[in-house]
Amino acid sequence: MWHTYHTVTTPDEALQLLAQHREKARIVAGATDIILEIERGVRKGIDTLVDITRVPGLDSITLTDYDRVRLGPLVTHNHCVASKLVVERALPLAQACWEVGAPQIRNRATVAGNLITASPANDTITPLMALDAVVTLASVRERRCVPLREFYTGVRKTVMQPDEMLLDIGFPAMKADERGMFIKLALRRAQAISVVNVAVVVEFDASNGKALTEQPVARARIALGSVAPTIVRASEAEAYLVGKTLTPEFIARAGELARRAAHPIDDVRGSAEYRSEMVRVATMRALRAIVAGQERGWLPERPVMLWGQSAGRAASPEKPLVHANGAPIVTQINGRTYTLHGANDKTLLRMLREDAGLIGTKEGCAEGECGACTVFLDGAAVMSCMVPAPRAHGAPIITVEGLAAGATGPLHPIQQAFVDEGAVQCGYCTPGFLMAGAKLLEEQPHPDKWDIEQAITGNLCRCTGYYKIVAAFAKASRLSR
């Protein structure tokens, strides 16, 4: 793993460390990609992590005087889903963020990190490409702005230099005469990477007084994901739509032209032929939804976040911190202060189990797929297998051992409901489900069935069909009242 972990309080501190360590250092924002890449040997030679997660102001979403939306480097996927500005002025981005992983992942994973990982299957790149996004890269040498279309040089490759940090993502806010939609096709509804994804943004010529979607197209932007080494634009389809109304005939032709822009491969998730056909289908679906005024699609009015009242925001440390060579991690777990040594190069999951002796949090997959390791960090539900242990320094943590009111006190309503409804089978996944349920009840005391199902999209159980678990969530809501 890594050797030295720096927690910084300003971007300049981060840039100085990157200039010093260059290829051996990486920025930690969400860490949901970098931890897995280090463990799997995808990123070799990294010995220094630079944690910017507690730098004030980097998680802001703003609208500038020039009608541009700006996202800071710590803006998470859940921040975008919860942002009225993003939903109203950049709907395809909000939809893509909602499709990423599960609530626990979206509470940590950042949009900036999704861009930098540079996988052609990453969901947020596609809408940002369609929105003509520009990224600002900073180093101690200079700042430069790079259009997202010029940011990628290949699979998991970008123009970023080793000493650079992504400081800002900006794009024009969608105007009143623009409509857009993001569509993702995957092997399941949650916790799955894209087989194909498509983002469509259409600007109409609103000069003839008719209903907006009966106007001719003034400009179209169609971006395609998971069908080429990088995210690509369907330029031929975009040009074809200009001057045309979105009739079934023209929509069908645009879908066929979009298909031509795809150059997919065969892999275990889908054949090249299937992917090409799904580009055509998804492009047509998005255009039809825009015509019908149904472009919001699956995006809920009241999304389940699992971040309670905190929105996952953490207090900044008073000074920069360095964890190396046995420096202690001092943290508060379940209301008790722990001083732990020897965990600086571990994940939060391993620290809780091996150093704090709290074995209720389980390791099922160690890659953010199963949810058995769910804990609360700074008030938000996260997968502890994807959080570096030093991030816990000075932070409040709640594990499953902390849900009940003391050793002899009553169980938390979600715990009692699991007992009453027989929702516990082998028990291995149960701690993660309990943590998701407790946070859901804090956030939405009266969840409906859809809320419950969304809350557990990040939690897997191999013993049941989830019926008893869903029933326990519903009963816990009644017990809480």
C-alpha cells in the first residue's frame, strides 16, 4: 500500500506535495478508485497519498455571472444529485451521478475522480462531454484550462502531468431552450458499470412561437460511453439534426448515425454488435423522451442519500497532518476515543477490525460491491473498505456496535425489526443492512418501499430474496414513530 499519508488544509499544500513527489504521489478525494488500483497493482510505485477531503470550499457547486456551472474537485455524485442547480441546469449530469454505484459510494466518490480515472465506461464523463465541459488543472508551475474533449489520450490516460491537480470543472448551464438526458445500460440497475451510456443535449430554435419540442433543432450534442477507447461524440448525428424537428423519421436516422460513431469491443459484459445496436436504441430513446417532455426519467424527486443531516461534510483540521512511521490515528468510534498505532497504510475496514477490535463490520468483497463493511464517517454512510484509515483521524465514526443504546439498553429500531421479522439469515451481510437502515430512518423517517429498495442497492445478501429485509425496514419505520 502507501507509506505516507498527508492531510492538507489548502490546495497550495497539495500542489507543493505533488511537485515534490510527482509520480509517487496521488490525490485522495473519494479514494474509491485509487485504493482498488493500488491494491490490484494498476497504479504502481505510489508511496504518498495527499488527502484533500477536508479542504474547505472544494465541494462547492456554483453558478457564475457568465451562466456557467462550476464544480469543485470534492463535489461528490450525491452532491450533484442533491443540487437543485445541477438538476435544473445540467440534468444529464445529475442522472449520470444517480446511476453511479450505490449511496455509500456516491457519498465518497467525486466527479473529478471519475473524470481522472479515465475509463470509457465511467458515467459522468459522457454528460460532461455533451455539456462542453472544461477542466482547470493546477500545478506550482501554472494553471491551464483543457476542454474535456482534449483531456483524454486513451484508455485510462489523460493529459494530466504528475504534479497537476484538477481544481475545477466548468460548463455552460443549460438554457431555457435546451433539453437533455442521460441513459445507461448495464447488467443490473445498481452497482454496475456501463455496457453503453449515452448523453444527449438538444438546443431548439425557439423563434417561430410553437411549443419548444416542435421547433427545429439549432444544435445537438450526443456523447457515447463504453463504445470506444475514450468517450466520443457522434458528430455526424449532431450535424444531421440541425434544422430538423424531432419527428420519428429524423430520430430514427439520428440513431443510426450515432451508431456509426461507436467502435466497441467484445467483452464479458456485451458483444460489439450489441453495444452498437444499443447506441442506436439509447440515442432514439433519449430524443423521444425529450420530445415527450419525459427526459427526467428515473431521477427521483426525493433521492435516498444515506448521509443524514451532515451531507458528508467534514470539519477541516487546524493544521496539515502527516501519518507515517507509526504516527497514531486518533479517532472517535461509537462515542469513545481511540488512539491506534500501525494502521497508517490500511483501509478503515482493516483498522476497525484489526486495531480497534470492532469485528461487527464485515469484509465481504473489499471492493465496494457488497456493503457488508458500511459504517458512518462524518455522519454519512460509506464503504469502509474504500476509505484510507488515516482519513479517520479526528473524525467521528459509528459502526454496527454503536447502533444500540449501550450494552444493556434497547436495540435500535432497525435491529429490533430484523429480529421480529426474521430478516437475519447467515448474518454476514446483516451489519451493512442495519447501518443502511439506520441512516435511511434518520434521513427519511417514513420511507416507502421504493426508498427502502434504493437504500439497500449497495448491500448484497446471498441467502434471501430481500423480502424479509424490506419488511424489517418498513417495521423499523413504524417502531421509530
